Amino acid sequence: MDLEREMMAEDAGKWWWVFLVTGVLWLLIGIVVLRLNMTSVSAVGYLIGAMFVLGALTELMIASASSGGWKFLHYVMAAIFIFGSIWSFVDPQKSFFALASILGFVLLFMGTLEIVASIASRDANPMWGLGLAVGILEVLLAIWVSQQYFPARAALILIWVGFMAIFKGISHVALAFAVRRAGKELAAGA
């Protein structure tokens, strides 16, 4: 079993550059989004479209692997995602503003779940207070985003997406070099 793991890790070490490329792409997306202009709005709209494409592919894979009555619903979800991706690519600015209008609800839902999960896991999780603080901050953000001043919502989305893209880029670049190092160590040890 250990030989099989080592062979898989060695093969993964050959693909370290994929993480580097995706990390650089995420960093570039983050820089474009944090410019806070209409190009940023379009970039987020295109990212939404790409998410919908990935969602459609995932649903199609699940549908092809499943059997029974649920298979049909996976195809329906894939069709909805495909429609959403087409709409996002045709008019990325409208898809961005549609996201802005539901962001308050999404943040309220995420924050409430985080609060409940943190309190429920307080006996087993010594860091439950951190989750509780994050949940409270998400609920406060939801209240702030739900106000009627639309430019504030748009700015929040751009800052949020921009920083998340930069964080994802940094983590992918770090992962690339960690995978490369692990692959070299395994090759040297063989």
C-alpha cells in the first residue's frame, strides 16, 4: 500500500506546475477585480459563468453515475446551470448585479449555519468561538448588504471576490511548490 501511495505522490509531483499556473491566474483575477471599475464587474460576471459551467459538468457527471428517479433532477440542474452560464457570458454585468441582490440572503444563511454549527460543536471543537465570531460577522455583513444603497453592495462583492481570488492564488502557488518538493523528495528516495 505504501508503494502505491509513493507512486501516486511521485506522479502528482510531475504536475506541480498546474497549481502554479492556476495560482498565477487567480492572482491576476484578484488584481483585475480589485480595480473596482466596470472591468471588475465584468470579471466577476465571467467568474459566475465559469462556476455555472463547473456546476453543470458536476451535475452531468453525477447524473451519468446515478440511477433511479434522481437522475432526471441532476439533468434538470445541469440544464439550469448551462442556462445560467450562457446568461453570465452574454451579459456578465447583469449577472453580477443579480448576485449583488441576493448576497444579503446568502450571507445571512451562511452566518446562521456557522453560528449553529459552532454552538453545536462547542464540546468537541476547541476553536468553536472562532466559528461563532465568523458567523456573527457574516450576519452583520448580511444586514449591511441588505440596505438599499446599491453601490455599497457592489463594492463589498468586488472586495470579497478580489481578496478571495488573491488568497486562492497564494494558496495554489504555495501548494505548487509543496507538491514539487514532495515529488523531488520521493524521486530522490527511490
